[in-house]
Amino acid sequence: MDKLTERIITCDVLIVGGGIAGLMAAIKASDFDVNVVVVDKQNIERSGCAGVGCDHFQVYIPEIHGPSIDPYLGIGDLEDEDIVRTIWTESSKILKLWEDFGIPVKPRGEFEFVGHRKPGYPGFMIKYEGQNQKRILMKEAQKRGIEVINRVMVHELLVNNGRIAGAVGVSTREPEVYVFLAKSIFLGNAYNLIERLYPSIVGGILFNTDNNPSNTGDGQISAYRAGAEVTGAEFIRRHRGVRYFCRCGQGTWIGIITDAYGNEFIPPYLGKPNRITGPPLLTQEAAESVWKSGRGPIYLDGRGMSEDDLQYMMWGLMNEGNSALVDYMRSEGIDPRTTRIEWGMYGYKSQLHVRVTSKCETTIPGLYCEYPRHDIAATSAERKWAPTFMADITAAAVSGWIGGEEAAKYARSTELTDIEIIRKQIDRTKQMYHEILNRKAPYIRWQDANIALNQIMIDYAGDIRAETTLRAGLKHIKRFKNKFARFAYAENMHELMRCLEVLNLFDIAELTFIAMAERKESRGYHFRIDFPKPNPQLAKLLIMKKANGQITLRWENPRRIKGGMC
């Protein structure tokens, strides 16, 4: 490819990622009389984790749950209390806003607290009709005149004198480089659980993931390269659901979890399918125990559920974005009332995220980012079945709303950076794109590099992690990262995007190995065979930052509220 055309886009607030957080940020920012642009490497109508739907929203409603969240709230070891409290105190306002936008949060007339709960626990997860929520939010953005640029991947952030100045990205279809000059940026793509770092449960099929396979940590790692602090690299987690057919929505199913002999092995034991609670959460430890004792496979057993429950479950699965799975079950004549569904764990994904305040501020002035959505250190078995459990879409919506306002206020207080001041950063990035598109043999295709990365990660930082394996894996990652940087080749702009994703994943892999080696303990999702117990002195966040080209590390206590102040 001979030449890439440069397109310059100027705005007050740039929203990177048009998912739930990004669109909420854009809508809120537009209230402050600023020019807002949303850019997404997919199409915002169906991009992000919730692009194909969601059927559950976790919410605290004082009129229903009581005047205080405190009796139910659990703050995880590595959670910032101010963020957790903000999510839950603002959640009902966001839900009301969604209802006003036209998202069916009461599809049957009242709030339904169904699924994702234990017997005897109050419900915090409402069932709603979210299959087309992105389309509704997109229309709200269009009403406000917000400019949307689809199919452009933002790859690098631009910084001048320590503050944000803009971003550089590439079209995934046309030979165009986009240069965004912005007074502030909100990253709505910086706490998606990172896919394609580890292999899919079906080896070699890169895109068989439960979350969006394009969630490759672009926001997290671009912020890190720009100088923002990140954390959580050492914590990797797994989801669970229909075996081999990786999809979210395990809490939508109705049934019990059993071994091959029909015995329940995860408390609380339900005895029969329960629509209100949903199935217990399968953990990696429980799954391994069943298989190693010769009692596998593991099943989701919904036999005995009523016709009404079946239809309710299928409606929920469709709204959770599982239309392909539902269609397959119907085409194969699979009836959950008479057939057990094989159940299992999925592949690992990274929980790396940008360190933020409750106002979504990063350590770079002018750069804002969505909240983390889980207690990164707690496994499913360790969490309370309460508002600390799994904020997911609620955290995205709340932090988007807050972050959009903060980004707009900052933009109104500053000026754009002259493009000539950051021209060297732009040209250096453009040169990298040109080299990948015009490289001659020998070269490496992105698919091969991605599979090689997966193999290194699962072999050296998978189920068995120790000092020796982590150091060896880090050495392999650095070597292959440098090799792919020299020999990466793309035939077209779409492949260029994939090459950039894999290069991002290699950067994330390096941080993962370093963080896992540094945390010399086992805690929640992080397990070290040579340090099998938690170290109370390490109940802290490991903060990572790039400074002068080097990776710096420090430990920091999570924020706690004292006397009403954080």
C-alpha cells in the first residue's frame, strides 16, 4: 500500500469506544455545550460487551431495598470503597434515565429481581429487555448531534507536557490515518475483560469467546503507554456456561449444576430448577474436583422446569445476546426440559484496568476512564451475593455518566494543542502503520502471532504459576514481541487493525508476567504454586506505570472512606 491519507478531526471531548460507558459519557458530555465525537473500531450499534444485549442490571433502589445500602454492601480486599459506593448510590438514577430513553427496564410492568442471587438473599439484579439497548442509546446520541465515527481503531494517545492532547487511529476499511485533536478524552474501552490473551477453550478458534473478541485491551494499554497508571494485570479470571459454545449469560439459565450422576456439588443445593435464583456459579476449583474424581462431565440440569419458565429463560437468553445459541438449540431440537446441557469453564481473560478516581480521573490530566467492574481479587466462591458481586453494565453506565461530565468540564477549561507540537508523535505512529502494510517477506501474520501468544500465556502463566515459569514466560514474550514488531504484515486495513490488536496484547502479556511474578502470594483469581496462601501485607493494589521507557511498580492501599470522606 503506497500511501495512507491523514484525516484530522478536531473536537472538545473525544469518546473512545461506543459501548455502554462510551455512549453514556457522550450523551452526558453533550449537556455542557461542548463538541463531542465518538469513535469505535466496530459499529456502535452493536459494539462492546453489551452490543448484542444484556438481560440483567444490578441496582440499589432505596424504596425497595431500604434507606441504606450498608447492610448488604461488601467491599472487596482490592476494591476502592468510593467507587463501589458511587456505583450503587447512582444506579437507580441511571436506571430511571434508561427507562426515560425507552429501554424496557420493566418489561412486565414492575421490576423483576430474578437470577444472580442465593436463596434468602435480597435481589439486586433486575431482569430487563436489553437486546436493543445499544440502538436506543445510539439514537439518544444522534438526537444531540454527537458525531460518530465507526470502524476506526484508536491505537495511540497523544500527550503534550503531561496532559492529553489527542489520539491517533486507523480506519479498518480505508487507507486512512485519523488524527484526533481533543481537549479531553474519555476511554469507554478500558475495562472490558481482555480477550484473546489466552487461548479459547477450543484451541485455535480465536474468536470463540464469551465477551466480544475485539476487546483486546486497546484502551488500557494505550493509556499505559501514554503514562497513565494501570493495575490488576496479575488477576485473570474465567467465565462459565455452555461447554465449547462460549457465551455470557450463565445466570440467565434455569437449572441446577450436577455431576454426571445427577448429584449437586455446589451449594446452595436447590434440589430443582429455580427461576428466582438461577443456577449456582461453577468455579474452577469445583469443576476440577468433579473431573479429577471421575464424576464428569458437568451438567446444567433444567429438567422439570415449567413451560412458562422455559419461555422466560429463552427470552432472557435472547436479550443477553445469545440468539445464535438459541437458534442452534431450536435447530437441533434441544429441549432443556428433557435434556441436560453440558457445562464448563471458559478461557482466561485479563482484568488489567486503568487506575481511576471516583470522578473517572486518571493520572494524566484530561484523560478519563470508565470504572473497574469487579473485585479483581475475589473469586465467585468468595464474593458475597450482594452489590459488590458483579457490577458489569451498571458500573459502565454510571462511570460513563460521571466521566462524560468531568471530561466536558475539563474541556471547557483548556485549549487544544497545536498539531505541530505533537507532529513527531503522529508521524512516528504513521510510519509504523506504513511499515506493517508494506513489509516484504519474511513476515508474520497476525493470526500466527496471536496463537503463539496464547500458547506462551497458557503454558507459563496458566493454571500453574511459579517464579521459574513466570520468568521463563516473560523471556519468551519479550523475544516474540520484538520479533512480531519487526515482521508483522498486513495485506489491508482490516488486517492492520488485527496486527495492532496483537501488538497491544503482547504489551499486556509483558505486564501480566511482571505483575504475577511481583505478587508473591495467592489471592482470589491469582494463584502461585510456590506461594499458595495470601500474604496479609499484600492486600494492596500493584500499580504499574511507564516512565522514561521503563516499567515502574509500586504498592498502594485501596481507597477506604473515613468519616464520610475518601
